[in-house]
Amino acid sequence: MTAGSRREKGTGGITRMKDGRYRAYLTITPDPADGSRRRVSAVGRTRTQALDRAKARARDIEAGRTDPKAVPTVGEWLDQWVTDAIEPRRAPNTTRSYRTRIRIDIRPLIGAIRLDMIRPSHIRRIENRILAGDPETGTGPRSSKTADVTLSILRTAFDDAMAEGIVDHNPVRMADRVETEAEELPMLSPVEAARLIRTEPDRKWRLMWRLLFVTGMRLGEMLAISRRELVERDGVACLNVEWQLKEFEKDVVIPPGYRARHLEGRLWLTRPKTRRGRRLIPLPHDLAMELRAYMTTVDVPDDTPVFRSKRNRPFSRDAVRNAWIRALDGAGLPRVRIHSARHTNATILAMNGVPDLVRKSLIGHSDIATTDAVYTHVDTKALAGAIDGVERLIGG
């Protein structure tokens, strides 16, 4: 242990937080009610300030000068936390998702309990209610993934409450993590994908299905394609993925710094959710020619989506999903989710032995190692070769 990382005398520890501040911990006398261990913590701009605040809080608790009513309930804290910490920094749909999970799964069970009174047993009650369902409210059993997401929200909220010095421990972290299983998403085989494209009678939908399977784009990314995104790099026609189409509530609050352009109604263009989502996807020659030809039939500005309804409005996700189901039924194929086209693409890339770095660059995943993301350049020709392999297999 270095001199700079030694604990201060009389502390349980001092740690540096991600935002540069320090959190000091102190162990105090056991709880007189049940003899359980008690710790207090406080945050400061410096190690000394954090420690001084923790000591002052410990003295207040030991002297009985704390007011239990000053500690908010879980419901009160979550309302404040979402408004102050989540809404200004996260995507609008993320904020809405947080509020939904809190309203349905957290508030009914522990919303009226003070933050400092929450125990791991309360956390297990939330998990069990999600997994088993609740006959009183008519809520059926849901997945372990839903339970994990809900407790992740609560875990982060308690972390922030600790940073504010409201509580001195996080009961969610003291409970066991929810064990989740990877969801197996049914998808079409390359032969089935080719069949879907071949049997689609509408030119526009046929082009859209082909783009989804060949490029592996997300639905929102494909729906945001504009003339400006069709570019040429190293003699290869490419889609420069810069935007995705999103649907927000009418009264949406756009956080400061969140890149978004309003189209109409509930439709917006936003940046992909990760930096690596903004990427270059080469197109096979025939597909690029077909896309260029289609673009000439659409009278819209160069920086707005080209895939439009008969009323010349950008497609909503629901409209495309409905067309997808009709196409599957027409081809006699199982009703798989439209997102599964992305999985079909990734599977074909893996079958063709495409290197990991090339696959991740095309798919736009966010888990490329930092060294690869910063220092490794994936040649356009390598990307084009991988995409051509997908086109040949689906075409065959």
C-alpha cells in the first residue's frame, strides 16, 4: 500500500469516486436496538473534507441528534433522483422506462419505507414478486432479465443516495444478483431470409428487408437512412450510419447535450446510443445501385429519411413491424421479431469466418477492446468483403 492510499486513523476507509470526489467511511457503536453493525459515510471534494463530514455525522448519530424524518422514503428519493439525475442525462425513453419500473415493481412494495430502513430482504421481495407474479394486482410472472433491470435501477439510486450522504450502505449490493439466462431469439436461416426477400412483392419493403439482413443495421438506423448517409469510401459505396429514428412521447424532455432532431409528431432522429454505433457499412454493388435508384423516387431533403409512407411521412416502427409480419405470413415463415434479422447477419458473418474486429465494426457493438477501438483501423475493403459474403449466402 502506498503512502498516498493509507487509511486515515479512525476511518473504515476513504475511496475516490469516479467524479473525483472522496467518500469516507466510519464504523460507530452498534445499533442499540438490535446490536447490528453501523457505519456512516460522507462525501467531500478532498479526503480531509470527506473525513471531517463523516466524523461530524458520526457524532450526531452517537449523540442522538439525527432526525429520522429527515431521511426520505424510497418513493420520495426515487422521484427526486429520476428528475435530478436521470432525466437531464439519459435518453428520454430510458427515463420513461425507469419511471415505469419504479411505478410497477418498486413503489408498491417499498415506496413508503425510509431509505435507511431497507434491508436485503426487501430486495428479495421485489425480485420474487417479478419472477412469481402478483395475483392481487393480476401481474403475471416475468423474466429474470426484468428483475435484473429493475434491481439495477434501484442499485444505482442507492449508490447516489450514498454519495449524497443520505444512507451509509447499499442494501441492493448486499443481496445476491439475479441470475439471468441469455434469451434465445428465434431467427431466420439464410435460406429463409432469401425467401422472405424474394417473395416480397413491394419494391420498397423488399429493399428494406434486404438492407436489414445484409447490413445488420438496427431498425431505427435503417429508418433514418438519408441521401447524405450514402457515401463512397475507397471506391466502395457505403452507408455512413450517423442517426437512428426514435419515437418519444409528445411532452418529451430532451436532455441538454442529447443530440436529437425533431422530424414530426413523435418521430425524432437521435445519435446511436454508443460511439461505435456510428460506423461505416459497405454495400454490395447491386444493393447500392438499388438504394440509389429508390432514392431518386423520393422528394425529400438530403438529410431526412428516405423510407416514407404513401403520405410521404417517415415510417413509424409499428408500421414497419406490421409490414414485416405480413411479409413473413406471405412467405409461409415463422413470425420472428424484426430485430432477429440482425442476428441472422451476425450468424452469417461468423459462419464465414469474419474476424471479430470486422464483425464488431459492422454490427456496431460497444464491447470492442479499447486498444482495438482507438488504435486499430479496419480497412474498407475488409468490411466490404465481409458484407459481400453475407449477400452471396442470402442470394444463394
